[in-house]
Amino acid sequence: PQTIYRKDYTPPAYWVDTVEMGFDLDPAETRVATRMTMRRNPDSRARNLLLHGEGLQLAQLRVNGKALGPRAYALGQGTLEIFNPPQNVVLEIETVIKPDQNTSLMGLYVSNGNFFTQCEAEGFRKITYFPDRPDVMARYTVMLRADKERYPVLLSNGNLIDQGDLGDGRHYATWEDPFKKPSYLFALVAGNLVCHEETYRLQSGREVLLQVWVEEGNLDKTQHAMESLKNSIRWDEERFGLELDLDRFMIVAVGDFNMGAMENKGLNIFNTKYVLANPRIATDADFANIESVVGHEYFHNWTGNRVTCRDWFQLSLKEGLTVFRDQEFSADMIGTDTGRAVKRIEDVRVLRQAQFPEDAGPMAHPVRPDSYVEINNFYTVTIYEKGSEVVRMYQTLLGKDGFRKGMDLYFQRHDGQAVTCDDFRAAMADANGRDLTQFELWYSQAGTPRVKVETRYDAIGKQYEMTLSQSCPPTPGEESKQPFHIPVAVGLLDAAGRDIPLRLAASGAGPDAPTTLVLELTRDKQTFVFTHVPERPVPSVLRDFSAPVILDIDYADEELAFLMAHDSDAFNRWEAGQRLAMRRMLALTEQVEADPAALQNLDEPMLVDSFRATLNDEALDPAFRELALTLPSETIIAEQMAVVNPQAIHAVRRALRRLLAQQLRLDWRVAYEGNRDAGPYSPDASAAGRRGLKNLALGYLAELDDTESHLLAQSQYDNANNMTDRMAALAALANGGAPGREDALAGFYDEFKDEALVVDKWFTLQAMARNTDVAAVRALMSHPAFTLKNPNRARSLIFSFCNGNPPQFHATDGSGYGFWAESVIALNRINPQVAARLARSLDRWRKFTPPLRAMMQDALRQVARSGPLSKDVHEVITKSLA
Ligand code: DPP
Ligand code: ZN
């Protein structure tokens, strides 16, 4: 397969002004007629017109009304090249495609009898020949024709301008999108669907029609998505002054979908997982995810659609920015300061769990990559989550108002254009009169920087020196790195735990000194001097996680406990507890590796006391306490180690959980009782936080695996009025030896077997249960409800096991790796994108103990030689083994 380089970008030879399409929809054979008006691009030196196409049968090809002779064009590998066309071209193409054989779920495909499309990144070329690149933006008019009874609903982008009967049982609908767009935002939906619709009044007074389309039987699960959509529309008006530009906005749910959702202009297509919810089937986390994904896709209407990407290397231009926007939206929806901090902590946890490992592994790439083989492999946590951190740093450096000014200038300059990450950075710099040249390195250098903190207190001069130095480890293709521009938010605590007003030696002392200052680290090493510091302070560094870095700072255990109790920055308060726990877990892991008996008579008074204090601090938000009392995950612990022994990590984490359960038993009981809600279910942040803390308590108590905890879990399971409590109780039962375990699992399936999303949960819960080994996973795979063809189902069992059950996946006999290889190979034939995601599970193989490492390498090689691999899987496996 060919590698594509960013430096090779050239503008297209032809622009496309209008696209008219006619679809004769039929699952076995769909005919697509396309007429496009094109004109030569004066900025291109290419003579020929290059179109992309994949898996298409070409039935007609006409230029300016004349069929093209065989020597006037050439069909290549995924291309159609027309030689030397005139200045202005009307190109007419007819293609034939087979939607019901499309298991890749890219292009036009069938899901549960209905038609859907997915065109990002390069799916449009599976529908017709087209210059399928995001810098080619055109106006589309689309006519859909289909059997009226089987496909009563016919949707595409924009506005419905005509519809009617065709006779012979068929009907048609014509849609016109008034905005020009790249082909990846094209969409159509046809089928038997129903909608929940509402009209909504924009701030300008204009009324818009909002629709959520689902299969019949799911209408009672659309309210939350609709509320989320209305909240998103209002939020974007208020926070960024951005208005919905269409008269109609549609969301359609589909059960077979590779990703979370897709922001097609006016016609967002969503994985059912991110639309359907009611208390019976959805957890608090589901409700929150739906709000954030509905927001995310809606926000793309401006950041992605109105202003799009010049090429796919700029993907983070829209994704990083839009993740930032959805994170801010979710935080604003909670509204309180601790609520914002809770959201921030959750987002940082994702970054550390998934992005830091990516950035340290074989697939590490900059936020703006320099090359790729398969663009689908670059819809990564680096592009999305680290990309969002990069956008957040602009806001931290420029302030909220300065950031808004930059956004305004970005839209003023680039509305209707396809642009680059440099254009965004220039708008931020120019709107604020700032030089952000060095900031570019966040886009071009991969790897997670480390920032080291050293301090010195001068009691006589009342000065406090803070020296920050940075480094960044090499990543594939980048041996040495230049220093980044890093905003480091700092506070200083006095002995009573209060913030000390901050004055920097360089800047004249203002009257009201702030208690948090953003230091800008731009060189390898810099010293900042705080003056008027009355006593030796305890520093609180990288407040609110002001940059996506690893912070090296030497705290005594007592200082961590102190910060955990007093820091006014809720993020760092949480962080201090995590550091303390991490430090103990790393030490214990080392001890266990030397002596397997090391965990007997475990005693951790400092950790237990600080956890007790947090648990019983009624002044703290329950949602915050839940996060603070959750130990770092096994994956995050593994990332801190030079050589990873998953069994040792698991044993230590589990032993600590048992210790915390035993020694805080009564405290957990009190927290459990104190956070029960008798009233009706609501997914709001405060109620969800209380449930979260209660269910955390249940989880700890379940570690004791005694009759009391079994009864507690069973009673919660039997009496729950919502899925959050149901799932938490079922997980507690499934992870131990409760007598009701098997009945509960079987009963749960029986009760929910018609709810696909709940069946997914049922598979996931078992995939991650402690005693589920490979044999048990295989048994679940032969359950009638299991299928590899549905991505959600495949993920619910296979991905959950490979990524979410470390001690079993890393079983010392290598059975997990053999299973992984088989699954990647099987999925590769069905759905390359999903297969390539699973292929990533062995990314970090080089970090493991030698016996595991060798077996993982074997498994990777087994996939490599298993026969023809998709580009997607091939790229991941090749880079892993390199
Ligand atoms: N652009 C989609 C999203 O992230 C993914 N294809 O919203
Ligand atoms: Zn997105």
C-alpha cells in the first residue's frame, strides 16, 4: 500500500460547482446517476481530471453531452482519469453499486433493511466517481427514488424541495442543500422510520424544524437526544454567536455504524448508542454521552462544515476544535464549578488512558500527521482528545474573551473555505496580537512532553523560585524535539491550605494579585520567581490540567495528602490523591514481583486515611468524591512502568481495593445509604453524581464477596428503577461468588433481549468480569445474539475483553493473544475499519515482560501473514512490528 504525504498536497485540477444526483435505490443493485459542472482550477498545473472510485461498476461516462471513447480516459486502482478535458466540463456518470453486500459500512449500505450512507473520510467514492477530497466543495441536489412501501422515508442533506409518486409502487423525494460542502458530508437515508419532531425558535426569532428519526418502537427513547439538540443550538448561539443556518435539522439513528456519529450537513447520522435513551435502557453515562455527541455533531455545522479541512492531515482542525467545544458544552450544562472540574477530570482520564499510550507507542503521530497509509486509522485519540487539549491551550493562553475573538476572526476569514490548522492558529494570533509561532510545534511534534518542577524558598527575601524544564521522548520518525510553548497554571498554598496571592518578580506588583497564574514555559528550562511569599508554600502545579504533559514533581506523601485535603483547584485536589495512590501501587507492584507473598498483611495507613477523609467530607460533591476514590486504572498504572507485568498490577490494585473495602467498610455503608434516592429517576449531574458515589460504594463492598455484600447487590438489582443501578448491581454480582449471579445474568438477558443496546451491555459486563477467560468469551461468541457483523456487538464482547480485562487478556498462556489474532483476521474480511481498531490492542507489546512480549509478537506476525490484509489492518500491524 502507498503512503500519502502531507508535503505532496497539490490543489485539484478542477473545481466542482454543482452536483445533481439521482438514486434508484435497490438493496441488490442501486443505480446512481450524477451530473456535475466543473471548471478548471487556474492554480493547478495538472491537465487531467482525476476522480476517485472504489468498487463501482461504471455504466455511463459523458463529457459535455458526449460519451467518452476508450482512449479519452483510464480506470486505475481506485481512480478514473479523464485526459485533457476542456476548461468547463459537464460530467455525467452512471454507476451501479450493491448496498446489501457492503459490510464495510462505508459508502451506501443496508442496515436492518434500511439504506444509510457514511462518506467520511473517503466513502463517497464508493457511490460514484468524484474528486473525493475535502477541498472540493459543491452544491448538491439529490433525487431519491425507491419502493414506497419498503422505503416510505427518503432523506438527504438540506431542504426537501419536491416529492411525489412515480407510479409502479415507487416514489421520489428531491433535496437541495443550499450550502456548498465537501463530498464527505453527503448523506442519504431511505427506509421505514418514524420521527420525533419539534419546532424550535432561534434567538433571531427564526423557527426551525428539528427531527430525530428512529425505527418504530424506539420513539420513546428520543426525548433526551431532542433536548440535547435544543441545548446545543442555544449554547452555540450564546457562547460563540453561531446560529443554525438551515431551516431543518435531522438526526437519524442506525444500528450498524462504524463510529459514534457523523455530522453530514443537516442530516446527522448517529450510532443508536448515541441517540436512544430512557431510564429503563440507558445509564447515566449513556445520557451524558448522548448529550456530548449530539452537541459534538451539531457543533461541527460550523467547525467542520461551514469551515472545513483542506486535506485529511488537517483533521484535527475540525475534530480537536469540536471536541473542545463539546467538552465546554457539557461542562456548561452542569453549570457548577465542581461540575466543571468533574467533567475536566473525566476528560483527562480518557487522555491518560488512551492518548498517552498512543503517543508513546508505534502509532504515535502528531496532531497534524505528516503521512498516512489509510486515513481511517487516523481518527485517533491524538487527533480528537489531544487536539482538543491543544485548542484548550489557546483559551488558557489568550483567555476566554481572547479565544472568542480568535474564533470570530476565524469565521470572518474562512467561512465557506477548506483550510489548515495554520489558518486557525493565525486567526488566534492575529485577533489577539500574539506571536504563536512556537505553538505550531504542538501540531507537528508527536509525543507527550514531560515538565519537571524544582523549587527553592528563600525565607529571608520571601521569594519562591520555581524552575520548570521540559523534555519529550523520541517518537517514530522524530528523534529529537524542540521545546514546546507550554502554559503551566500554578498556585501556592500556605500552611493552612489557603491560596497565597501571587506576584511574579518580573511583572510589577498589581493591587489584586491572582491566586492562579499561567506561566509560559517556552524554553528547555526557565525559572520563575514569586515575591512576597510569606512562608514556604506547597505548590499546586498544572492546575486544571493546563497542558497535555506529564508533570514530574517531587512531593512528600504528606504534601499529597495535604493537597488532597486543601487545594482550591479541584482538578489538582483529585490529582494529588491519584499521585498518592499511584506511588503506593507502583511500589507494591515492585514488591509483589520480587515476592508474591508481599500483599499479605497489607497496610496503607496514609492512603486509607486520606480516602476516608475524602469519602466522609460531605462538603465535597458526590461526583467529585466518586472520582477521587477511584484508583488509577490498570492501563494507566502500566504506562508508568518500564516493564509491565499485568498480573502483578492487577493483584495490587485488587488488594488495595479490598483493603479500602475492609478498613472503610462502615464508611462505605454510610455513603451507600446516604446517597440513595427514593424519587423518580433523573439523569441530571447531581442525581447521577449521587448514584455514582453510591455505586462506587457498592463496588468496594462487593470486593469483600461476603453474604452482606451479596445481599446488598441482589436487593439493589431487584429493586432498581433505572439502568444505572441495574448495571452496577449486576456487575457486583458478576464479579464475585454471589449465589444469585447466574440467575441475574440469565434474567437480565431475557428481560432485555429485544433491546440491542442493552444486550451489548450484557456482553460487555461479562467480557470484563473477573473470571471471564478466553474460553468463556468463546462461549459467549456462540450465543445466538452474537455477531461480528454489527460493530457495536463486536466491540461489546471482543474489544471489551481485549481492552478492558487486562488480567485475562494477558493470561500467561498467551490464549488472549491467540484469540485477538483470530478476531482481527475474521473482522478484517468483514469490516477493515473495525478490524484495524482491534489491531491496536497490542500497540504496547514491547513494554511487557519478555514471555508476554514474545507471545504478542507471535500473534502480530500471525496476523501479518494471514493472507490479504486490508490497508487499514496492514498499516497498524506493520507499524506495530516495525
Ligand atoms: N466526524 C465524525 C465525528 O467525529 C467522525 N467521522 O464527529
Ligand atoms: Zn467530530
